Amino acid sequence: MIRKSNRERRPDRLSTYFYQERHVLAGITLTGILYNAGLTAGPYFEGQLTLCLMAVLAGEKSGIDMIKLAAVYLTVILIVQGARCLKRFGVRRFANDTARSMRRVLYRNLVYQNPAVLSADEAGSLMTKAISDVDACAEGMRKFTTEVFDTGVVMIAYLGMLMAYDLRLTLLACVFAPLAALLAQKLKHPITRSASAYKNSVSQLNTMTLDRVSNALTYRVFGCENQRDQALGDQLAVVEKNAVVSSAWENAMQPLYNIIAMAGVVFVLLRGAQNVLGVGWAAWDLAAFTTYLACFSRLALKSSHAAKLFNAVQKAKVSWQRIQPQLQPVEIPDSTLPPTAGPAELKLEDLSFAYPHQPPLFEHVSFQVHTGQIIGITGPLACGKSTLGRLLLGELPYAGSLRINGLEIAQLNSAQISHLVGYLGHAPQLLSDTIEENIQLGEDLDCAPWLKLTALEEEVAAMPEGLKTQIGAQGTRLSGGQQARLALARTLARPRPVWVLDDPFSAVDPATEDEILRNLRELGKDRIILLISHRLTHFAQFDQVLWLENGTARIADPATMMAENPAYARLVKTQQKKAGDDDEK
Amino acid sequence: MPGLLKPNKRKQAMTMKNNNTSLALKNSVLTVIAQQRLFLTGLGIVILAGTLAALLPPLVLEQIVNQLTLRQAVGVGPALAYFLFLALAGILESLQTVMIARTGQKITRQVRQDLCAKLDTLPAAYFTREDAGKTVSLFVNDVDALSSLFDNGVLNMAADSLKVIGVLVMIFTRSLGLGFLLIVITPLLFALTRHFQKRMLQAQKTNRAAIAQVNHLVPETLNCLRMIRSLNKQERMEDRYDQHLQTSYQSLEKANFYDSVYSPIIVFSSSAVVAVMMILATLSGGWRSLFGMSVGSAVAVTAYVSKIFTPLENIGMEIENIQSAVAGIQRIEAFFRQPQRNLPEATLTLSALPTGEPALALNHVTFGYEKEETVLHDCSFCVRQGETVTLAGRTGAGKSTIFKLILGLYSPQQGSVTIFGAPADQISDRQKRRLFGYVEQTLRPASGTVGDQISLFDETITADQIAHAVRLVGLDSVIAQLPQGMATPWDPALFSQGQLQLLAIARAVAADPRILLLDEITANLDSGTESLVMEALRRASANRTVISISHRLYQQNRNGRLISI
């Protein structure tokens, strides 16, 4: 539901989030105005209570009058505080909703990224950072909304009330408030400077501490531990000094603003008293006096906090600017494939590929593979065999033609390709979840046959929780071989015309590898399997071998390859010899 | 083959004596208190004065209102006094905050310094056993928690309690009955405060855990991106993310609820007290003596009542701070209690080493990281001065372990390891650099400049020595081309893999050591860079005893002797 609403609007605009929350914001506005305007009710009724007490003491009113007044007072306070309660909750709900929406958009941006692009430009770490910035941004938006009411609206309400009591006195007494705000603005600079100096020295200290601890033995072997301790001690002194200076700026200034803003209270007391005695600018009773004094004190306090409103806006703006570039609208690829007929077929024509700013990895590669074939792809280190596999995923742009069932990979989107190509890289890429979930991934699949195919069935059955076993982050609770086989089961459970398996057996023991390969043969009868590996033990059994070296490709059946390609033959023989040596041990 | 300094999960089973009792948390704190006695006394005075000053303005107000009730004019004196007392209270309050912050910082600094000193005394096994991140967190987070125990905890709690008491006393002097009423109500409100705070913190904790889960899904997604894309599972992943997000959302809603409700309840309670006070004040007869007050007093008490709730709320948070600091304190204390290594006495000097002795001799050495599990069993061999030897043997045979024994990081369980006739574990750290130049599989970069990588901040190593070492390994032109030369801030991207190893060799030879220890130093290099490193090594090895672990090195150093482990 929320997924859809985000899809249509522009998640990279701040207004989108305010618009999404328009109902909550309307509630905040309503209760916020009610509460902040009602704030003046407290001092007003407290003044009336004082007045009533005076009247009772003078015998002019009875205790019943006081009870009635007190009841009204409490009722009003209850309503005002109720509104406040709703407003506070509304503002927090707004922040919570916004953080959730932003996280969803960010995650969507992440999950639809092309892995090749992501690893290239470190977009991953940017994304990780952005996600941790979401809270700061939502918090900034919350503070901003809060301060609009608690500083903005409330100051207007108080000022209005004061002016209603005595316009001239209010103008006189409030002369000092802007002065305080001005000073606050002026002194913002040294305050932020000392605060950032403190933060920097702390982060430097933390870097040094990490360095000291993680390199402890290096420093010990080189006899430098004491010298590092001294350097750390010096930094500690700097941190202490900066902390005290920063705390002094921050804490010393706030009461100063208060004092300046409160200076007007001398006029309030003097002129106010004259008002009560009937010789001032306005005619007041005692209630007016106490109400005015209480309101004035609160206004002075608020005005010295006015800088907070600006700071909140500033902070929210900064964090928003950090995450905004990551909040892009995402186009969900449509997975419908153009209809194709006939058995699976893979065709490469004049295929060339180069990473940006690098010489070509391979050029003019052409070959064709038919249904039921298993192709072993190998070559020396960094010959581009893994890249060739990834070209089939449509992650990288290539020159020439690469077609599956007649469909050009470059013209398909990732969702369409996912129907054509099943892929397993050397990293098993498992989720921190159960074995079952790692195979099913939300689909209605029976796990048993696939576990059997990958020789995992018994091992899983032996686990106390079986299929429901949690495998830990990146599958670390399983052995390397189990991880690889689970990932293979996940791939095999989804039949595709072409399977690309990049070095899936590196952590699997030879006997198990034999068993799985037999199963694969059976399973691969109506599809194409590309098996990329540097271990050539089973290559002799494959239909074709593709040898990649120095940017060119040779394809032949294993026997021919063995006879005509000395580099391949040498590699096979070295591995056989090594295997023999291992057996002797 | 594990490198010498690589974390190693095995436990050091050797018994360590805890003979240094001066390093303890209690002592660190007591040191600060003793040093800052005068300052702390001053702080006490400021707190007291601030509390009193804050109590005065309502009293002046009472005076003014009473005068007005009697329709007397109000002079400049009381008006100014009201303002001045307000100003004084404000100034003292912020002075108090700064002073308390300074006290916390003093304690933090002392404890961190003592923790550092403790690091020096820890056995090598500690660093291989414990995750560095955990130890750093102890230095950073736990010490911060400790300091907040003092500043945001104990000290502020004292100040806030004083405020509550002050206000209660003042109310008692105005109205005995109201005083008693507040004595009953205050604990109730405090209990309510604690209840809300506990609920809120619990919800916040749940939320933090959920947010950690949510954020944890990001690196997982990054790791699995190719799988997600190739299986078209983006929506499924979004649903998974949403599940965790929802948990966090709900727990935050809960925390927000408590947060929203608490403050309005307190304000309403305070209003209720005022209302009850006003009604009681109108009572006549016997009640008068208990609740009766002048109009001025009523105004003053109204002001006082509103002052009692803020410190009450603060005290609740301060209790929370103290409680949350406890876990950190326990960790710090446990760290201080860690067994110490046997610190070598600095009596052994390089010049006093006998000249005729072999550079290295292992004599019937038996050693294991755990008592039952020996890695080396009755191992003996000898390396003459100036000799080049290669230690060979299968993985796990104990080649790197021998290096650890040579460097004195561990002591043999039986037998002896001697360097120029002196027991290896008796050589003090300060002398090691003149004896050993140690190169690992990869350079362990220190945070600092390029030059710091070579000197390792050792002030006794001169700029000339650094320049000489750099020339020796042939990195002089590379470093000269860096934007700030030697002073360029360290960045691993500045150097290739092979150049990093050259830097490691320069670091090892900078202090002109007698013995070079090389642990699989070309393991991570391709053959092109390897020859570069070998060439630098050949120059660095001149006139030195060289002990290395590497098969490839042996093949190219046919003149050296091979020792099988």
C-alpha cells in the first residue's frame, strides 16, 4: 500500500513527506494552536485565583466561589494539557512515519541497484550512511514542527495577551527580548566553533584509541607503547580542555540571554504596581498583575530559545541534503518476456568486453551452445571467465551480441533476465534466516528435492531444527561447503533455460562434488549449464570446454582441448598430480 | 599461515600474577578527587548558593504582592532585587553545570590514562583473544558512561535533591498544611515519573534493537545484491525489511506515547496542587492555622510548586544514568583486573650482551597456547650471528609461534629461547627495536603520516634514519612524489601491495636492528613485485642475522640454511 503511494510521488522532494502526513499535520496544527493559545490560560486563572483569595480573605466572596473557580481552572488546564498531549504525540508520529517512509524509499533504491555499478562507485557505503542519516533528518523535521508551535505560535499568543493588558508597558518591557535574540545569533558562531572543536578532538582521540589498541602488539614489538600512551595522554588533555570550553560557551550563554530578556521585569514590577494602584498606563487588579508577570517571564524564556527554531531548521536541512540524492524514484522493471519457441539456445557473436578505462578483457568471442550441454569455462587467473558469466546477468554493457533463445541480453531488464538465467557466483549470498527461507524466498517451493540434489538432505535432517535452522549472518553457522550447497539448492530450485554456476564447488569435498555433478547432468537435460571453474577435475566429462586466455576464447570438446591446447593440458596435469599427492597424505 | 600479530583465538594459559594493584578504577577516581579537592569544595558552594538564590525571587514577589494588597507603592528596590536574584540564580546554575562537566572530564581523562597504562601490562595473549573493537568500546563508551555517572548522575542528583528540599522547606514556612500535603504527593509523583521513565526506556531499548536489525539488513542486502537481482527477489527483500521496520515503528510509537503523556500529567498535577491550596486557604476556623496564608504567600507558593517538578523529573533520569553506567563500570573493573604479563626488568642492556653467543638459540623448547595443547615440542636449534636461515614446515608446525617466542611476546613452558645469550622474554620493549626488525605478510598501518609508518612515532629515530631506510628499500622517489612527501597523511591507496611491503621493511630496518625476522613477507605478492621486494631485502639483510619463514624465499636464497620444524 505504502509501496504504491511512494511509487507515484517524488520521494526526492521534501514536500512529498509533508503531503503524505497531511492528516497528522492538520491534527498537530489544530491541537498545537489550541494548546499554545491555551497556555496563557494558566497564568490568567492563577491570577484570578489570587484575586478570589483576596476577596475571600476580605470577606467579599465565599469559599464556594473559590471552589467553582478552581474547578473551572482545572477543567481548562485539563483541556489545554490534553491538546498538548495530542500535539506531542502527533509530532512524534509524524517523525516516526517520515523516518519509516524514507527508510523504505532508501531500501528500495538499494535493492534495485545494479551490483556491478554499486561496487564500482562505492554507492553502497553512501547508501549505508544515508540510512543512518534518516533518523537525524526525521528528528530535525520533528524539532522544526515542534518549534514552529512551541516557539513561534506561543510567543505570538503571549505577546498578544500582554499587549491586551497594557500595550505601552509591553513595548517597553519587551525591548530587551530582541536584544537577547540578536546576541544569541551573534554568539552562535563561537558556540558552534567550540562545539565542533570538541567533537573533532573526540573523534581524533577515538581514532588514536583504535590505533593504539588494534596495533598494540606492533607497537610492543617495536618498543613504542609508552610513546603512544604519551601521545594519547596529550590528546586526552586537549579533549578535556575543549570539552570544558565548549560546555562553558554553551551553558554560560543561555542564562545570559535569559537575564537580558528578563531585564524588562523591573519595568513590569514598577509600572505594573502603579497600574494596580491606579496611577499607571492601564487599570489593573491584582490578578492582572500576577498574570502579566507570569506571562512575561515565560515569554522572556521563550524568546531566548528562539534561536532553537533556526537551529532546528538548519540541522534538518543539512541531513536532508545528505540523504536527498539517495531518495530517487525507482522504476520497477516489468518481468514479462517476449514469447520464444524451441529448446534453450545460447549464442555469442563477436562478443567483446572491457572495463572502463582498461584494455579489452576479451574480444570477438563467438560460439553457440544447445540444450542439454554442460560447458566448462576456465583459463588462467583474471582471464575474464567470471566476467563472462556476469555478462549473462546484464549487469555490464558489452559489444557484439549475446542472445538466449534469440533474445539480446542488453535489451532485457533484470526482471526479464531473471526468467532466462539462473546464476550462482562464488559468494553464496545467503540471508540471515532459516534454511527454508533461503531456498523458498517467499515462494511456495518444496525444499526436500533440492536439498537431496545438493547432498544436503541428511545434514539438514540432523540439525535439531531441520529446515527451520537459522543459518546466521551470511550463513556463518553453516560450514563453507554447506553454504555453497545451500546456495546451489536455491539456484536449482528455479529452473531456467541457462544456469551459470561460477565456481560453486570450491568449498565442497571431491566425493560430494561428484555426486552433485551427476545430479546436475540429470537435471540439465533440457537446459544449458555453464560451469566456471579453475578446478578441472570434472571437465573431461563435460560436453564442451571454453578456454579464455589473453582476450581470446577457444571452444572444443574436452579431448580435443586436451590434445590441442598445451596450456589447458598442463593445468589439468598439474591438478591431477596435486590430487595424487594429496591422496598419498 | 597465521601472521605473528594476527588475532588468534587460543587462550594464554600461562599464569600471570596480578602484582600491580595501583591500577584500579577506584584509585583513578580517588586520585581525581584528591587532586581536585579545592575545586570540588567550590562546586559544593556554588550548588548551595544557586539553590538558595533560586528560592529568593518568589519571596520578593510575595513582599510586593502583599504591599499591593495593602495598596502600598512598590519601590525600585524590590523590583531590582527580584531581577538580580533571578540573574544570580541563572548565573550560578550555569556555573554549576560547567563545573560539574569539568569534574566529569577530569575523571574521564584519568580513567582513560590509567586504562592506557594497563594496556602496556597486558600479555600478548589478551590482544589475540579479545576483539579490538570491544576494548576500544571500553575506552570510549564505558568511560563515557562512567563520567555520566558522576556528572549527569551523582553530582546533578545532589543538586536536584537540594532544590526539591529547598522548595519543600520554603513551602513549609508559608503553609504548614500544604507542606505536609506535598510531602505526601511528591513521592507519589516521583513513583509515577519512574514508572513512565522505565516504560519509555524499555520501549526505546526495543526500538534501538529493532533499528539495529533494520540497519543490519543493509550490509546483508549489499552482500546479496547479485542473488536478489538475478532471482528477481527485490519485493521479497522489501517485505523482509518492512517486517523489521514495523517492529521498530511500533516500539517507537509506544515510547512516544509515554513521552507525550508524561509532561501534561505533571503540569496538570501541579495545577491541581495550586487549586487545592487556594481552596484550603479559604477555609476558616481551625484550618486557618494549617492552611491559611496571605495573598502574597499564595503567589509565592504558586511559583514554588511549579519549581518542584523539574528537579523531580531530572532525579528520575539521573537514577537511570547511574543504573546504565553500572554495566560499563563492571567492564572497566574487569579490564583492570586482567592478569598482567611479567614485565621484563630494564636491567639488560644491549652493549652488555656477550659477543660470542649465537644470535638465537632454542634449547629444548616446549610451548603451547593452552597447557594441554603443545605447538612446539622439545624444539632446539641455533642461529649464528650474520647467518641467514629459513624456517620450513607444514602449516601449524609452529613457525610463527617461534617468532612470537623470539620477540618475547610469550615465554616457553619448558626450555629456553635466548638472543645473544639473553632470555628473549627478559628483553625490555624499549630495546627490541634495536635488536629485531620484524616484517609480516602485510604492513600494519598506523594512523598518522607516511613518515610515521616508518618511525612508528619513535622519537629516537631521526629524520636521517628514516630517509636512509627509505633509500635502502628504494621508495625514496615514490615518497618524494607524494604531495607532502613524508608528511603526507597515511592512505593505503597511495601505495601498491609491493610498496606496502617495502614500507614494512623500511619500518623494520629504521633502527638498524641486528636480527631481521621475516614472516611470509612475499605471500601476497605477484612475481613482478616479489622480485622488487627481494632486491630490497637483499640490501636490508647485509650484515644482519636473517630468520625467515617462506618457501619461496628459500628457493631464491640458496646460500641460506634450512631448518625444518
